[in-house]
Amino acid sequence: RISPDGKTIAYMARTPGRSWQVWIVPFAGGGSRQLTSRDFEEREPTWSPDGRFLAFCRTQPPRRSNIIELFDMETRRISALPPLANAFYPRWSPDGRYIAATDGFQKIVRFDLRTRSWEVLVEDPDKHLYEPSWSHDGRSIYFVDYSANREGYYRFQIRDRKTEKLVGSEMDANCVRGITGGWHGLTPDGSLLTLLDD
């Protein structure tokens, strides 16, 4: 993921037999720098809007559940958000106040950095929810549902708490899925962008 100033890319990588770790590299090219080096799986880095923090997931033994941590780019200190059952896919809101995530892949949640509390936005034990992402105005959260017979891309409108399906399984059937799921995003005009395999 590219930093807000466009100068740095944050990504996850590992060497054979080692855990996933968070790295950064200059956008213009140059040497990579490893930010985390613990014996945990540390994945899915995402920038805060001001570029000071990286939020990422840490997999903690023995249950291999995930918690979300923040890496301070200035002090290089790591702090943890209050734990959920199994947090993943942290995504910072455009105004920097919230972090959206999945919890156990059956919930879409958001963390309020002012009140230090989690709020459940979408919850369904029969769903398989992935990859939340914010609209540019911060009023909606997009996500993917990979559950059987309901696959597709959805939008949750925060003000009225309504969820609408945007694209069904006809697109998802060709969606390229990586290590932690597929990939999608928004173009500058708010159109849905996804990676497909012809």
C-alpha cells in the first residue's frame, strides 16, 4: 500500500520457513526496510491518512487469533488495539478517526480511536466477510462476501445502517484471490475496481 505522500510502499513478505513481516520500500526504488521482526505472523499493513502510523494484524499463538497493532513511524513503537475474537483487514477511515476490520469473518467492525471502543456494523454468522474498504467520503464501507450462494460485493451505508449488494457472483467467479483473499478498491470517481482473471 502506498503512503499518503506517495513516497513509500508498505507490504508484507516472508522468507521460506519464517513468519510474515511488515516491510517498507521507497516508491521511487531502493532498498527495503523491515519494520517488524518478531516470531508472529504480521500482515495486512495499511497507512493512517497522515502517514504517521501503519495498522497491521498480528497472529498470536496458541489459538492463532489476530489482533490489530499500530506501528508509529516516528517513534518506532508498537501499540495494540483492544482485542477482538479474530480481527483482520484493518482499514483506516479517510478522516483518520476510525479503523474498519473484520472480526471472525462474520462481522464488519470499526474502532473509534477517540473513544477507544469497537462497534459492530455488519454481523451474520452465515457470512464469510472479507476486505473492508472505505468510500472516499467515509460514509460507506465496501466489503466482499464469499459465503455460498451470496458471493458478491456489498456496500454498507453508515448513516442509515443499510447494506446493498453491488455486484453478484458473476464477477466473483473470475476474481483473482491472493493469500488473504481477493483484491478490490475504488477509483477516484468512486467506481468499483477489482482484479479479474479472464
